Amino acid sequence: MPVGSTIDLLIDMSNPGDWMMHCHIAEHLEAGMMLKFSVLDEDGKEEMP
């Protein structure tokens, strides 16, 4: 992707829980290009393990 460009992601958010996304370039991952997001269940609650 060119510098400064953006993309739209289509993600299926039907599986409750905590999920991680990260860059697959090792140097970028080490620089913090990672995030965690939580998908809530139908009642708006976090899934308990």
C-alpha cells in the first residue's frame, strides 16, 4: 500500500471474544503495529472463558 493510503476491512464480528490484529512485518510488529479488539455477545457482554 502506498504511504498515506487507507483501506476498508470487512470483518465478521459474530464470534465473541478478544481478538488481535497485527502487521506481519517483524519490524512493524516490534514498533507497535498491533491492536486488540473485543467482540461482545448478543447481550452486549464480554464472553467469559
